[in-house]
Amino acid sequence: MIPISSRVPDPAARRLTATLYGYAFLSDLVLLYPLYVVFFAGTGLSVGQIASLFVIWSAAGILFEVPSGAWADVVSRRLLLCLAPLVTAAGFALWVLVPSYPAFAVGFLLWGAGGALVSGALEALVWTELDRLGVVGRYARVLGRARTAGVLGVVLSGVLAGPVLAAGGYPAVGAASVLACLLASIVATRLPEHRTPAVAPVPVAESAMAARSVGAAPSRPDDPDTVPPANPHDDGDLGWWDTLRAGVEQVRTRPPVRAAVLLVAVVAADWGALDEYTPLLALDTGVGAQAVPLLLLLLWAGVTVGGLLAPAGERLGSRGYAALLGLVGVALAGGALLRHPAGFVLLAVAFGAAQLATVLADARLQARIIGTSRATVTSLAGMATDVLIIVTYAGYGLLATAAGNAVAFALAAGAYLVVALVLLTRRRRGAAVATGNTASVVRGSG
């Protein structure tokens, strides 16, 4: 008889989610968010120099992403979540104390390192804890709400940034940002962490839904609809290097995991990179610097709605997910090419759809990972995302210099249309193969 663990009382789940949401909110309650591009431009940096800073940021993520993921699988994931805001706060402090290109570059290195400490560790901790509580089927919902909590922090930052800037200038904005990071680190100490694997298997209906909810191709023999427990192949107490190798090997040898990693990277990278240029796009509409945060509020409202729609999004099939990506591409291009503040309404729709698509892709990845290298595999997806973000930054810088921000935005949005077509083509090919196999069986039986 398969042992079934009893349902853990709701207070345990509520403690996890409430702490997670508070951490996400405070981590993004950074008043520098809506202003730092304007801050850089105000110090005399060109679009090309700003783009190079974004490349440094992503390069730092690539450098630290996978090593920190393996570290999270070996030591405490909660510890890394505590350290991450402190590292980021040091970068923000450097920006406002020594505003110059070298200081901005070092600050982005620190910010990239802080982001790498969170990436992989947070998703792995949440999945493992939900599995222990017997509610892993809620992962997409919880992650979507955590992302929404972060967006609400950004929204409040947008509301407060203008008045704080007017009252105390960039030093006051920087001090408030550092304080929020310190509070996030304190909240992270309250996150529960249990590294012992759960006994009960993941419910088939829930795990299959997570695996299929982002438009996967028809199932293959190596892509089952059942997901093993959190740690079906317990690797024991592996060291850092062995954990890193196990995660890389899983991505290399398991096609379902590899496909999920690539989907996360492609879906998250494009809008993640374009988000950094939205203040410049806003300035091109003719508004002043203090009005930029207000326009960005529209985008963050869209992202909020996108995160909250995760439970409904899990019901999307392959066509629905491809249509979702198509909506992202069309709305991004249309909103940018309007060259008017009203275009930010379309951009808000695009960002909301992109947030939903990213959450669903991450849920699919988590449902397919096995073994003890969960944070490592998730960090590999993060590293792939950073690589694609660098490509987007470089391409955007060249296009914007030659044709302006609106055209660069529209062309970059085309990546979503390409991915949507690939998913639809893959689905048709899989359906054709299945039909051919059925016909062969019928003819053989005749």
C-alpha cells in the first residue's frame, strides 16, 4: 500500500505563503526601479552606455546563476534568500553615493549577484515546501501571487518615487531602496525550510495539469503525465560540484526538462529585457521625467493581473498558450509604435500576458524536475534567460540607435510570434505522427 501523508494544517501553508508574499513585496519596493534609467541618462550616459550596463547586469547573472543554484541545493536556500537583498542593497547605495559609469557597473554586478542568489533557491524552496504540505498543485497559483506581490511593491515604488525624488533627490530615493532591501532580508529569516523529501507522491491530476498547461506537444514516452515525488531519486548528501553536475546532466539527458528550460528562457527573456527600456519609451512620448513612473504604473497593473490569472491560465492548451504569446507580440509592437502615452495601455496588456506565460512556463519546469538538484536546474533556466537577455540588450541598443526606441521595441516583440508559431507547428507535427501511428495500427489489425 502506498503511504499517503496526512494533510498539514492550513496555518503552515498560510505561514509559507504570507512570508513569501511579504518577501517578494519588500524585495521590489525599490524606489530606484522607475527612476534609475532616467538617473543614468541625467548623469550624461547615452543609450548605448545604458545598454552596456544592462549587459553587465545580465553577465553577472550568468556568472553567478548556476553556481549559486548548486549552492542552494547544498546549503540552506533560506540563507541565500536572506543574503540576496543585502548584496543588492550595497549596489544601490553605491549608485547614489558615487554616481558614475564605473559605480553603476559595479552596482549592476552586485544586483546581478543578488538576483542569482534568489533565482533557483526561491522556486526550489517553494516547490519543496508545498510538496511537504501536500499542496504542490498550488505552485503556479502561489508563484503567480508572489510575482504579483512583487509587482505591487513596484507599483508602490512608482507612486512614491516622484514625491520622494522631489523632496530629497536621488539620495533619498536610494536610502529608501536600501531600507526596503534590509527589511526583505529580515522577512526571509521567517521562511520555513525542510529539506527532507515528502513521502506522498504528487497527485497525478495536479502534476499533469502543471506539465501540460503551457502548450506542450503531445506526450511522448519520455514525457509522462505523472510526476514523481519531490525527490524520487535521492542523490544523498552530494557536494557542491556533484550537485552541479547532476543538474546539468538532468537538463542534458532528459528532453522534457531541456524543453521546459528553453521555454522558460525564451518567454522570460524578451519582455524582461524590454522592461528596462520602457522609461525611455515613455520619455519619447513627450512626458516629463516625473510623469514616467505614472505611465509605468499601467504596465505594472497589467503584470499584476497577469500573475493573478495563473490558476485560469493552467487550463490553456497548446493553442491557447500559443495565442497568449501571439497576444504578447502584437500588443508590444502596437503599443510602442503608437508613440503616444495611450500606447502604454496596449503595453500593459502585453506585459500582463507575458507575466502569465512566464509563470506557466516555470510551473511546467518545476513539475518535470526530479532529484535533489531542483535549484540547480532552475538556475540553468535562469542562466539561459540571462544569455538571451544580453542578446536582446545588444540588439535593442543597435536598433534604437539607428531607428529609435519604438521601432526597436516592435522588432524585439517579434520573438513571441516566432515562439507561438514553433509551438503550433510542433503540435501539428505531433498530432500528425499520432494519426499516422493510429492508421498503421488499424491497417495492421485489418
